Amino acid sequence: MDRDFIIQITSESLKLIRTENNYTQDKMAEILGISKKTLVQIEKERTYANWTTTIAICALFRHSETLQNRIGGDPMEVIELTAHNVIITPREKTMGGYVWWKNIDEFKHHRLQQNLLSKHYRILDDENYRIISTFDEDVVMEKWQAIKSIV
């Protein structure tokens, strides 16, 4: 999943996100810091949101079912991965990956997972804390091997 695809998904979902939250176009435009004209253009799919607006949508509406279902979980995690490629810290508690994740491997109290929609990887500990997230399979496999050799 790259920046352009996230922008596309978010832009195409904006009207549903707005109605899901019972906001008028005026209120939604105010919340996002864009003009109502720009919001209407995005909702009518005449243009896409820019990267900054996309980040604002993902941050402010990260719990939106519409957005989570389109991105495959926490939209801010995907935004961070797109910007940084790898997230190692801070450790964040996750829901454990029961909806949008498949377990690739398990070792003692750790799970290596891949997101079914975005295709990024992560490693969770036994309390569902994220140790690492990345789109880079080589990076996650290196970390996985390090965990298996330590634990």
C-alpha cells in the first residue's frame, strides 16, 4: 500500500465517513480545515484529497468502521508505515489481529502476522503489543529471526 493508494481509499470513503459521523459538509470541512468546495469536489470524486488532508482524515476518524474496513485496521498505523517504512517504537497495544490479520508464524509468546488488505507485517507479543510493523518483508523476517534466537 503506497501513499497514492491511501489517498485514493480515503478520498473515496470521505462521504461515508462524514455520514457515519452525522456531520454536514460544512462541519466536516471545518474539522478537516478545508473549504466546503474542496470537500464537495472530493466527495463527488472529481479530485482526491491531498496527503495532509488524508493524514487528518485518518487521524481524526481512525475509529471509523468505514475507514478501518477499507484500510484493514488502524489507518494511522498504515499512514505511519507509509511515511517511515518501519515502526519499532513506541510499543502499542493492538486488538490481537483477529479480523484483518493472518498469522504467518508463531513462536513461544510471539506472533508474526500480515494484514490481509494492506499486506504489511507486524510482530506481536503475548499481550498483543506491537513490537514492529513494516511493509518490508526482509526487515520483519530479520526481526523475527532475532526474536526466535533470543526467546
